[in-house]
Amino acid sequence: MFKKISFHIIPIQIFLGIFWFKNGFIDKVCGIFNGLMSPETAYHGDTWSGWKEYIVGTWDKSQVGHVVLSPLFDALFPVLIILQCLPFIFIIVSILKLEFLTDAKARTWLMKSAVASLFVTSVMLFSQTLSGASDGEYLWHLLAAGMVLIMYIKNINTITGKA
């Protein structure tokens, strides 16, 4: 049984799955839903208004962010939520398609998850850099990790002849 499991792939699935599950579904979807269902008991920071205060407050530290991004929050935030959920959804599909096994094909869903992660990180980094926010530092690290993950997946697929 253990010989069929690709231990080169599972850590990537765990990292992308847990990171985006927490940052997409738990922080955004569950927090906003909880704020809608029971606003008096929900943690304010995870509600729509809490995220708006935090993000717009960060953007407003810069004149460019204040003029360009802040007025568009109500349109941009739902897009961000969807983008943050995509890597986790792709990981679930990757697991259901058994891409963690050694005889798996090209691991296309795992690659889609890594690319989606890189894309959403780039979008977040763009807005944070444009507004001069301090959150940009961890996003640069996540961007680098995303690039390494894509190269790693391509390398593993090439080595195993699955590319």
C-alpha cells in the first residue's frame, strides 16, 4: 500500500490544501457567513465589515490605494474570495483523482492548484505593493514558494515520465 503513495507529492497537497482552506474558506467564507447569520456573536474581524475596515484601512495608507482600490472593495473582495478558494478546490479534485499515487498521470489538478495559488498571491501582492502595505512581505515569500512548487511539480512529472 505505501509503495503506491508518492511521498514527493503529498506535502505539496497538504501545504496548498491547508493554507488556502484556512485563508479562503475559514477566514473569508465561514467568517462572512457567520457574520451574516449571527452578527452579535461573530468575530468582527472576519465579517464583511471587518475585512472591509482592515483591507480598505490598509489601502488608504497610500494615496494610490485610496483612489484606485478602496472605492472598488465591494466589487474586488468577492473576486478575491473566489480566487482564494480555487487552490483548495483544485487540491480536493487532485486528491479525488488520486494524484498522490505513484502511478498517477501528469497531476494536472495539482498543477492547476499551484498556478491558482501563484495567481491569487500575485493579485494580493499587487494590491498590497500598490498601497505600500506591510502584508506584502509574507506575500513575496508565498510568491517565491509558489514558483518553486510549480517547478517542483514539473520536475517530478518529468522525472517520473508523467509530463
